[in-house]
Amino acid sequence: MLQGIISILSILTLAPMFAGLVNKLKAIFTGRIGAPILQPYFDLYRLLRKETINAGSSSFVSAISPVINLVAVVIAAAMLPIGLAHPVISFDGDIILFAYVLGLARFFQILAAMDIGSSFEGMGAAREAAFAIFAEPIFFFTLGSIAFMSGLTSIYDIYHSIRLDNVTYIIFIVVCSTSAFILAITECSRMPVDDPNTHLELTMIHEVMILDNSGVDLFLYQYSSYIKLFIYAILETSFFYPFGVKSYTVGIVIFVVVIAILSVTLAVVETVTARFKMKNIPQYLLFATAIGILNLLIYTFTK
Amino acid sequence: MELFFYAIVIQFLSVIVIGFLQDNRKASIVTHSLLAVGLLLGFIASFTPLVYSNFPTQNFYFFGIPNNLFRFDTLALYFLCIIQLVAIPLTLYSYPYFKHYIEKGKKVRSTLVFYTLMLVSTQLLVTSNHSILFLIFWEVMSLSAYLGMIFEKEKEEVQNGSFYYFVMSHIVVYLLFIFFFLLHHQTKSWLFSDFHLSPETGSLFIIAYALSLTAFGMKAGFMPFHFWLPRAHPIAPTVFSAFLSGIIIKTGIYGILRTFQFLNPTPEWLGWLMLAVSMISAIFGVWYALAQHDIKKLLAYHSVENIGIIGIGIGIGFIGSAYHSLPIQVLGFGGALLHTLNHAIFKSLLFMGSGVIYQNLGTRNIELMGGLVHRSKYFVMLFLIGSIAISGIPPLNGFISEFVIYNGFFITARVLKNYYPLIMLLSAVGLAFVGGLAVACFTKINSIMFLGSERKEVKHFNVSFYEYLSLGMLALLCIVIGFYPQPFIGIVNKVLTDGFVPATSSSELLNINWSYISLIFGLILFTFVLVYLWKRTFQKKYGRRTADAWGCGYKNLTPRMQYTASSFADELNEISKSVLVYHKNSKPSKKIFPPKEYFESHSEDLVDNKLVLRGYWKFNSVISKIEFLSYTDLRYYIAFILIILTLYSVIAFLWN
């Protein structure tokens, strides 16, 4: 339990830093100096002290949505193992709750976007809804496939059932982490699905949904999106623990190393790719699903 | 159990009372109060044995005389409870609903009679033990629903839609006749308690299943037979469409579960068939729903989806039965039963909500709504609770039953090994996909109907006390089952041990860590309140104001510039264009100063369009070949009858 509390607290504190790290690396790759790694913290602190401005036609949905977003994301984060630590929330079937709690966040995010009554937010909301439908199967094809093969249904147990002494499992991990990476890009609205730094409202997904928010509301949205990015990073890193060593220090070292590699990869991907056309994104996601199906094939052939 | 029959008598009394009361208003008051009292009594009568006695009385003693016509086993009691649970708020709701029409000067007495008959016959249907009695109540239920449906019979769409329902329910009855005769022929009994057929009977077993699944599946609205739902639900008065979607389609599920009790263990392929059909119903039901603009039609397609989810549970149960595996059956059938309860609750909530909107705005087209949240915040909250529940999102009840079904997938994969994990994984992905589509669909209707600003000016929007009360009751149930599912799980488990799973220790359902899940849901609520208060203090400190939305510097934003439902769903409809029969017609102009442009999009049902209507026209053209036999004079027909009778007797004579 103590380990769990420590891990959730570290997720809550480190999440903005991860985003800052990715941005810094991205700036370096594109030949700029870039903002300091701690910039997200400064941004959050600045937002906290700003006045909240709501759109004229907004309702109670706009008021509760940022809070629900943060709560849902924090609950989801509490289910994830960091290092070899046992998460706070862990029970048989929590993999389902994990996916559906993030669904709760999405539901209210979309509603809050539509609450503004502007077409910009509408476009973002429609895209979010459409792409989320294709993202959901990817999650089940990656983490779910291990769950179904091992017969375990708790995220902690699922990750701990992975053993790298088996060649098929290694192939499996490569495939899974690839599709989990694509999932992370989609769910966290990074390039090439969505450009977080664009300035044109028509081409955004996540950013345009929170276009008319400010102050504490925007703080909550931003903070939960940082946590969400970190959640998917943890999902990704968790594939790489089981080298047979069951020590916490090793777990944490692996965690830090993989997170570092992941941030470099994300930065590289964001540097070298351009954003896809909106109508090509479903194809891209179906491609990720197809990778997930590869898991199944591996499984059937090694049976 | 005698209390139940007194309750039924009290409910039925209102039919007689209406006969004596000429005044519509008085008739409505008396009927509704009698119904409310009767239903409440009936609920006490059915709820107490279900909860408190270990194995409720199997047979019914009518004043000391044993009687086989009715049987109160747990399955019957469970469905009885669901019916009454929906009927009580529905009756509260129907009072202001009919009052609205009475004020307009419409005669509602006959419709009230049909409403009462429908409630009474449905309650008797699930408790009857005799097949003929079952068929009679089935027919009374279907016909009273039909007669209630044609309340606004002067409209053409009402005539069309109700005709679909009428024809469909007669095909169902016809198939059920054959089904029950077949069972009678095999078991030499008319009683449900005596019906049993084992798979050794070979083809008879399969034929019986085929008949039952077709008939009950048609009533429930599984995918190839779903076409009547989106036709019949929108045109019925809300009271009827809520009951139709909440309860009457569930009698199909009841029938399938009963059939399973008669005919088990099921062969494995039947489980696969059920799973496949249900999966298709779930996915395409919700996909069709996404393309609809008519709120009630959309909800009707969602019924198809949810019936699909229930069917997935039943399919898992069938597979478990084929392998004689208790845990699989418990989770499969348990999920199906629980989802039946949940769907009855939130679907009637949503239908009643749509009825409130329809009565206030006079339209069912969601593109003409918007901004209702500024009219009635609490109504929107209630509708939102129903929407979250139906999308299967925690912490409400929809999640609980879907969670059980997911666990069914996991347990099937774990117990049966082999290639099962693969197929169960695909099923889980399918269910997750359905969940995603449901989120898209319900965010669409909630945001277009309630949020933003009014697309068409709303003259008045009143929600009466009774409407709030009935919607509130159902919303409360959604919350209670979501946060504290243990007692409901216990009841479902009791139903399973009594009627489905042969062994006694069927605790796979209870083994799920429900208290832990309740705890997490409590935690979600607690953190929500905490963060919300924290946010409020910050807003107090640094201020909060409203301003216009960002419009790229453009100031005169009008309500018509808001995002529409069709554009919201367009991206997804484009993908499934061929299956959905999704049309877009537009006349874009290329002039510099464009004149008025025109765009419309609508979707049609593949089965309805390509199979049913086309088949009907084919049939019609064949039948019209013998039109030359049609005369206006009655005497010709009498002559025809005589000729046919003579022919029959000659054949019969020669045969001997």
C-alpha cells in the first residue's frame, strides 16, 4: 500500500516533467534551445492564478467536466505499477475499469467541448469521439491479449506474467509496445495524429476542445492531459520490467531508463513526421489494430 | 402469492372503472391511482419472496387449492420485479402525459384501457406456467401495445410503423404456437414445469431451438429481425414506447431463458451462433443509432444494441452449458440477467425523457433542439445520468453488468483454453468497440439537444413534479446499482442457482470483488467533491466571469452556426456508408456570391430496405396476380368458400 501511494504521488508530481522533457528534446532536435524542462510546472502555476472565463452559453457541464477529467485520470493512474511496486488500486478485472474510467473522462471532455456551442469545439469533439472508437480496440488488443493468454485480469498481474526467457514473448513485447505507442500518440493527441503546438483551430483535436477554457479549468485540463501522457508512458515501460530480477531498485532504474528512451522516441517521431490528414487517421489507427491482430497470430502459431 | 393476485385485481379494476366514467380527466386520475396502488402491492408481493426466502414457493395455491396455471419461480419473480420497477415510475409519468392530451381535448379513455391491459398481461405472462395461458397473455400484451401505439392514428407514419409491429408480433405468435405444440407433443404436458427435452432427441431439439430463438429473438429485436423497432418505437406514445423498449422486448429475453430451461444442455454451436448474432446486433445497432436524427428512433436502435449485449451474455452461458462449466454459465447468464434489469431502468428513463422533450417542443428531430440545459438544469442532469449508464461508463449501473460480461469472457478463456482465448479476446474488443460507439452516440444527443444555445426558439419548457419524480426514481436506481451492486448481484445469483445452474455453490458472480469496486466508486465521488470544492475556492479567489466564445474574431455568432448532429456523426457514418445506406444530397454552388445552398443527409436500414420492403413488394406482386378473383359482391366469396369446402371434403373422403 505504501509503495502504491508513493507511486501515485510520483506520477502526480512527475507527469508535467515528462511532457517538459519531450518538448525540450523536440526543441533540441529542431535546433532550438527550447523552454526549460520544468516549463509545464510554471505554466500550471500561472494558470492557477488566472481568472476563470466561461463561454456565455456554457452550463454546469463545463464546470464539472475538468474536475471529472482529473479525477478519472488520477484513478486510472492509481491502477498502474511503477517499477515493481504494487499499485494502490488493484483487483481482478481492473483492466476493464482502467479503460472505462478513461472513457468517463472522454465522455465529459466531449460534452464540455460541445457545451461552448461553437463549431470549433464541435469539430474537436467529433474527432475525439471518432478516433477514440478506433483507439479502444487497440488497448484491448495489446494489454487484453496478454490478459486473455495468461488468464489474469489485473494490470499488475498481467505485467508480471510476462517473462522474457521465451522468444515468442520477446516478439510479443515488441509488437505490443509498438501498438501501445500508437495508442499513446492517439489518446494523448500527439503527432502525427494531432499537433499540440499548432496555431490553427481547424486542425486540432484536443487543444481545440479546451480552446475556450481558462484559469483553474484550464489548469485541470492541462494537468490531466500531462498525467494521461504519463499514464500511457507507464503502460509502455511496464512491458520491460521482467528481466527476472525482483528488486525495487532495479525496477526503478529500468523505469527511468525506459521513460528516457520513450521521451527521445516521442521527440524524434514528433520531429520527423508531419501531422496526418484528418481523413487518414482512422486508417492509421486501423493499422495499429492490425498490429494488435498480429499478436493473435503469434499466439496461434506458437500454440 | 395471493397478494400478487389481489394486486392484479386492483390494477384490472381500473379497466372496469373507466367503463363507468365518461369524463376523461376523472378516468385518468382513477386509473392511475388504482394502477399505482396495484403495482406497488404487486412489487411488494414479488420482491419479498425474491429477497427474503431462500427458495421461493414454486407453485401457487389458490385459497388452499394447488394450482398449476401459475408458477412463481425465481426467474418469474425476477422479471416480475423488473416489470413493476419500470411500471411504477411509468405510471407516475403517464399521468401528466395523458393530462397533456386531455387538455388538448383528445379522448384517452380507450388508450388508458390498453395501457392497463398491457401492464397486467405482461405481469401475468411471466408468471404463467401453462403454455396456452402464456400464449393468451402474449397475444393480449402484443395487441394492447399495438392498440396503444395507434393513439395518433391520423398520422401516416403511425399507420406504417404500427403495421410493422402488428405483422411482426403475429409471425412471432405463429412460431410460438408451433414451438409449444412441439414441446407438448414430446412431453405430453402443457406445463412449463414439465417441459424438458434433452439434446438426444436430435433434430427435434434443434427445430425447437430454431423456432424459439426466431420467435423470441424477433420480439427482442436481434439483428436481422430488428427492423420493427425503429419503425414502431418513434410513433408510439412515449408511455408505450418506454414500456415497449424497457419491458416488452425483454419478454423475448425471458422466452429465450425459459427455452434454455426446457432444452439443455445446449450444443456448442448454438452458443457461437448466439454470440455472433448478438455481437452483430450490438455493433450495428449502435452504429445505426449514431446516424439517426430522430431521438426516439435513435433510442430504438440503442435497444437493439443493448439486446445484443444481453445476448452476448446468453451466448456465453450457452457455451458454458455445452461444456458443463458452472463458472462460465454463472457469469454469462448472470451478466445477461443483470443487464436486462439495468437496460429496463435506463432505457425507460431515456424514453420518458425524450417524451418530456417531445411534449414541450413538439418535435423529435434533435437538429432543431439545443440549449435546453438553460431551461431545466435538473431534467438534463437526469437524462445525463441515463446516458452515462447506457454507455456503460462507471460509476453507474451499465458498467456493472458489462463488467460481469467481460468477466464471462475472461473466465471462458481461462477454463476452456485451446482457441477460446482468441475468440474471447475478439469478443472483448467488440464489446469495447460498442462502448466507444455508445459514448460517441450519447455525447452527440446530449450535446446537440441540451447544450449550446437554442437552434429553434423554445416557447416553454416545463417539467412537472410527476415527471421529475418518475425520472428521478429511475435515475436513483441507476446510481444505487452502480455504487452498491451487492444486493442486486445476490438476487441474480439466487435466480441462477434456482433455475439455471444445477449445482449449489455458484459463487463466481459473488467472487468478483464488488465491495472493492464500490469502494473505488466511492473514492471517485469523494475525490470529485474534494477537487470541485478546491476549484471553487480558487475561482472565488481569482474571479470568474462569462464572455463570448472564441469565433476567430467574428462577433455575430448565431445559434445556427453551432455544430450539428449530422456533422458530429459524419466521420463515422462515412466509414460504414455501405452498411448504413447513408445518403448525402447537396447542391453546392460555384458562384462567387452563392445563392441558397441545400444539404441533407439521412440513413436507412439495410435489412428494412433491402430485405423486408423488397420482399414485401415481391410478395405483393405475386399476390396481385390472383387479383382477378377479387370481386365487390359478397356472394362470390360465399361461392368460393363453398367450392373450397367441397374440395376439402372430397379430398378428405377419398383419403380415407
